[in-house]
Amino acid sequence: MRQEDCLRPGVGADIISTVEFNHTGELLATGDKGGRVVIFQREPESKNAPHSQGEYDVYSTFQSHEPEFDYLKSLEIEEKINKIKWLPQQNAAHSLLSTNDKTIKLWKITERDKRPEGYNLKDEEGKLKDLSTVTSLQVPVLKPMDLMVEVSPRRIFANGHTYHINSISVNSDCETYMSADDLRINLWHLAITDRSFNIVDIKPANMEDLTEVITASEFHPHHCNLFVYSSSKGSLRLCDMRAAALCDKHSKLFEEPEDPSNRSFFSEIISSVSDVKFSHSGRYMLTRDYLTVKVWDLNMEARPIETYQVHDYLRSKLCSLYENDCIFDKFECAWNGSDSVIMTGAYNNFFRMFDRNTKRDVTLEASRESSKPRAVLKPRRVCVGGKRRRDDISVDSLDFTKKILHTAWHPTENIIAIAATNNLYIFQDKVNSDMH
């Protein structure tokens, strides 16, 4: 795995809050705490620089959301971008959805590299000519100009959520999408902004009876009637919109029975699912809780078919992680293009990869200090007490302020994007898909 690029230094508002490749992998979008969206475009390979392909350069930057104030509830609404989702490309333009806690926006990204010249009734600045001066007619022509990327808001989907939006997902029908907050999931039509249809509502009549919240949701990649949502109790509910309009009754419940010997004060907190992703094939689901990633088969509800320990060495530190609020961090997870390798983040700017076929795993570090462009990343190891090898890192010296929460994998190639606080790292495996 080689580091290809390291971009976007900054502080505060520049902290990256979401990362998303488009369907071809040619574009990569990031959102940050300041409400900005930055789009990177992959450079085409040239004969002069055959190794340049895979490098991503800034393509467009725009302000997606501004801070707002809800006067009815005396609540500040952050501009932070919670999620970005690309729509499948229908024409030369690209489209994406971005959301903060309350408002979802649809953006259109277009290119212009020609401008019309030679109007009959307008001058070069666009002002209307005096008609008495027009003595002959000419045919306007298109002249080349420097490439301009224009981003325009197409639709704003507001007032659909009482609670904070934690996920959005575009349906495979390319006409609808859903948005989820703590207690409800809404279905929207991409062409209709003033109303949405509530498909899940877990809000109890009395809020004191509330025992769990929705943490993430996603549409099935191929079946437009199926979607899954995860909960803070560690369960997954697969819903079928053909069965009923309101999907409060799930079709399948995926839940792993708790081992009584592992029961502790923190059991419920660390079992909360922070992310769920369908595999590209649609056969499996990947979930991330605080200490593990799990692979579930849609045909087996009783338990996951694979469980991988992300940072088991933190079990003894849960008390201090609770006190500094790190135990509530929401890590994301990602599949590679062939569903054979999974990836998720950890602390100390570490991220983990697990090969499902060989059962090998590796810990890598996204760091400016230890990685230069084109450098080969060295596997890192964390040790707990006892003897330490030269490059090992003690669990007591891990930096919990450096956390890899947001990751994305190119849909077909071995290119990954890692958001490390306010830096974006893009890594590429030049050799093969194996995790050397």
C-alpha cells in the first residue's frame, strides 16, 4: 500500500466529517465541519508520467451548508456535513446529496470549456446593443475557454426531521432516497422537496420508554424495496417496503446473543452499531461497533458469519475511554470492490484491513510524519505489556485525539481515502489486492 497524496491541512472547521467516492471512482467528495464540500478528480494517466494516474487533484470547492438557528426551539443548527451521497450519473453533469443535521441539498456539478461569442443583440459583456447600430446579422460561435466547474443547488429538502440526520442513502431505482435520524426514517422523491413519506418510526408514546435509537441506514444495492437500519442496541432490521407502507415491523432481525461472561457496565455502549454497509453483491452486510467489525449473511439472522477484532487491546481501557467520551466515537467501515477485504478506522491515526479469504489482517497508519508520497506503508503493531518489538507501540502511548472515523474505498480499484481529522490521505496499492 503506497501513499499517493495528502491534502487539506487546516484546523477547526476543516475537520473532515465524511468521505465518498462516486460510482466510477473518478471523483471523491469530502465534507467538513465548516459546511464545505471539496471534490477531487482523478488525474488521467499520461505517457510522460505513467505513475500519475490515481492522484486526485482539487476539482471544485463550494459552501454547502451555513449555520442556522431554530428560533422555535432555541437551537443552533451546525453547518457540519454529516453525509454525502453521489447519484448515479445520467448525463454529462454529476449530482450529489449533502446533509447536515436538518437539511438535505441536491447539488449539480457541470463543466464549461466553451463560451459563445458573436451575439447579434448583445455585446461581449452581455449588455444589449443599440438596435440602430445592428446593420448585419452573424452566426454566434463557440470559442474555447479555460475549464470552469460550476456547482448549483438544484433542490433543498428541509423540515423532514425533528432529530439529527445520521444517514442518507440513494435507492437503486435512482428516483428516491431515504434519510434517517435517531427515531425516524423518511423516504423522499428526488423531484419533490415539500414532502416525504415516513417509513420507520420507533418513537414511543412516552419518551421515557425510549430504549434504543436508529444509528445508520442503507438501501440494498439491487432490490429497491429492501433497506436495513441499525440500532444503538447492536441489532439490524431488514425491512421490505412491499410488505407494508410503514416498516415498523421488520422482515428480519439480525442480532447476536450476548455472552454473559463478557457482560459489563459498558456492554450496551460498545455494542451500538455505528455503521452498516451492504456488500456490492448485496448478499452480505458489514457492521461496525466500538471494538469489532462483523459480516452478516442476509440468509442467517442468528449471528454474524465473521467477527474481526479492531482494537481488542482497548477492553481494559473502557473506563478512561468512557470518561473522555471516546467510547461514543462513531467509526465507519467499507468494503473493497470485490467484497473480499474490509476496512475500518481506529485511534492513533491507525486503520485496519481484514482479508476475508486469508483471514489476515493489517494495521496501517495515516501520518504525515511517517509517510511521504509514494512511500510504502509499514504495518504497525500495538502491544499490551510484556516484551516489545522495536517498532511496536504501547497501548498506553496511543493518541486518542487522532482517530480515523471516516473511510472510503474506490468502487473497483485498490484506492482508499482516509480522513484523519483535517487531512485527507489517499492510498493506492500498485501491486495487487493482497495486503502485503
